[in-house]
Amino acid sequence: MRIAKDHTVEISLINRDVSSFRLILGLAISRLQNCPMQQMIGTPLNVQDGIKGRDLIDVKDMLTKLADEFDLGEPNLEPAAVKQLIEQLERQPHQPASPSRPKIGEYLAGQGGIYAGNIQGDDGVLYGLIIAKPQDVGAARWAPDGERDLSEWDGLTNTSRLRNECPAAKLASDYEADGNIDFYLPSRREMMVALANVPHLFSKEGWYWTSTPRSESYAWAVDFEDGLVDFFYRSSEFRVRPFRRFPL
């Protein structure tokens, strides 16, 4: 926001906050004090809308809009009432602009890869999923046979339990990008999010391991050519794509 030499006010309406409204109203008060009310109504202030361009609105409409924005009721345009309106605005909790949501398929700087969508973890937390920038880290076997209590949803925990005996899990967890060292072999459900949202980022040749087992001798894998999810012997060598996640 800035106040120009001609006392017009320019403010971006994309990231509105109480401080910006207070400055606009402060300018309105100074004009109210220096000219009769009859002249004040209809006096334009220039408000630049960052999306639609430039609008001219009179002070009455402006104050009404501000009061409505904060549910303060119909404003009284007497100077003392305008000051009271400012005090009311100052008592409103600050509401920072909501950060824009990342777009699916977008590379997130600092996160080490491409945003693939969201998933709720076993802990009830909603996570954003990051996949390693379109590149596999090789192919590997899964792990020795045996019953394992692992998750359909939480690839990070699965990988921490499998890393020392599962070549595919170790391969995924060894990957690093943008300073992040918490990559893992995704769970079945996490891989299915990628299958639904960003299948074009995966090879159409061969299967991809997940970190979710199926009985004592099998584990789940995903095919991105036909959209298949199936289980195979753990001795099979399939592709590995590292994932990581961040809480939302």
C-alpha cells in the first residue's frame, strides 16, 4: 500500500489486513476534519484492486464496505463515529492472508520434489506428498519373507522399520534433495495418490514398489501404464521412487 502525493490511496486487495484498512480510514478522517460532510460524501479515493485494475469509490461506500468486511454493522459517518470505527477495527484479530495452495505437479522449492497431493496419515495429520523430481533411483528387491506389521498409509514409518533389511526401502531413504534427508519408500495409499494425480511423472515401463506388505511373502506394487495395483513376490526387482511429506 502507498499514499500518493495527490493523497490518493493505492492498496492491493489481494492481501488485505486491518492495518491497511486503518490507514485508509485515517486518511478519511483527515478529510472529514478539513471539509464539510456534504462535500465529503462523494469525494473519491483511488483504490487499486490488484486483480481488476483501478476503481473509484466514495468514502461512504468505502466505510460501509470496511464495516461489512468485519461485521461491524452500518457505519455512522460523523467524524467521531469514524474514529470509533477505527478503534473497533484495531481490536479485531489480525487475519494474515492465507498462503496460496501449491498446484499438483508443481515443483516446490526447498521441499525436494514435486507436489503430488495430500493424504491423512495414521496419526490423523494431513500431509502434503512430495515425490522426487521425475527420476527413479534405480530398481531393487523388497525384503525377506516374514510377517510385518506395517502401514497402508505411512511410508515414512514403514521405511524406518524396513531400511536395514529391505534394499528398496534403503534405496529410497538414501535419496537427498534441497537439503532434505527424510525421503522414504511410499506406502500403498501414498503411491495411489500419485497414481491418481501425477501418473505422467512415472515410467510406463515396469512396476514401482511400495513399502506396504501383503501377507508373509508378497508386497504391493503399482503400474503407471495401466493404473494397476497388485502384489508380487518380494524377491522381484522393481523401480523405486522416493517420497517425502510435510504437514499442512
